[in-house]
Amino acid sequence: MPLDDFYDERLNVLIGDNPRIGIVGTDTEVGKTYVTVKLLEYCNQQNHATFAMKPIASGAFFHNGNLVNEDALALMEASSVKLPYNLVNPVIYQKPIAPHIAAAEMGDMLSVDAIQRAIENSLNEVKSDVSLIEAAGGILVPLNHNELYIDVFKSLNIPVILVVGMKLGCINHALLTVDYLKMHQVECLGWVANQIDPNMSVYYENVQTLEKMMGVSKLAEFSYSSSLCKFA
């Protein structure tokens, strides 16, 4: 079934009102890139010009002599507007470790100001209807010992969509994350349920609990084996 079978007017309005959106997660390895790609595909089918970037990536391999990250490559492929790799992923480290530790090992210093400038530099080069900015890990991933990833979205003054990795413990992670976003005045447009544990017990009961307690709308739900986007 094509993605446009799941067309959702509410999501289309949200995207139209917010051409720049952050994609954040309840943790690392919850499917932020997977969901971002699906949102790009959805927007492409709505004839939006799309672009997505991953400002910071730790975990990379060499290709043609250059470090590249698998997630960033997936975003490049799914975006309808094509930019060079360094504008999609301006900060990259080879080791799959916390970015601020990877940066320190390389003699670098991450900061909100530097990441904000890198993001704005990329977005200034792109003419798109929708630009998605995928975070690294959860919103409290440190950039340094004083600044967190959430500070980037706060400084940019852009809203976010929260990807909830559906597994045991996800309710706690999701409620803490959405509450922290509210506390720091970063608007959450909605959340996506992404089933990362195919054997999760009482999966639907967990989704229903989050629907009642999150305080923001569920925008989509992805089953473990599905490549389709089911907009709620």
C-alpha cells in the first residue's frame, strides 16, 4: 500500500506551519532515522521539497577516504533536495560513543553555538518546504559538561517530534522526555510510537497508556515489521 493511503490532514497542517522540525527520541537506538526517513517519504508524496540533516553523528566508517555515517546517508537518499554530505552531517566522529566524549578524544569542543551555526549554514543552502533535523541520542545528551542537545533546539526556536522506542520502560522515558521539553519551552508537535522490540509484552496497552498520559497527540505508529507509516 502506498504511503498516501495514510494521509493525515493534521500532520500536513503541522508540517505546513512548521517548515523546520527537530526529530528527537526517548533514547538512542529508538528509530529516529527510520521515522525521519518515513516522514520524508510521506512529505515527498505530498509534493513537498524535503531536506533532512543529522548535525552530529558518532559512529562512522570510511568511504572513498571520507568518514560517513549510515544514518546521514539514509537521510540524504530520502531527501528530495540534495546537498553535499558535509552539509547533511557537519560534525562526525568515528567511534560510536557519546558525542562529547568522542569530541574530547579528537581535541574538539562541542557547543550549542557551534552546532547552531552549522545547522543554520546548512539550512541557508537549501530551498525546501520541510527541513527535518535529527538529534543524536536523547534530548539530554551532553554537548559538553554545561550544555545539552535540547539547548540546540531551544536556541533555534524550532518545535520537535518525539520518537518513542516502544519497549519495556518506554512509558517512563517518554513521560520524562515530554515533561522536560515542556519545562524548557521546546514545543512538542506530537509523538510517534516506534516498536523496536518485536516481543514487547502488552504493546497496545503501553501505546494506549501513552495516548492518555503524554499530553500531546500521537502522529504515527510503526510496527516492528512494517515499512509503512500509519498516521493516527
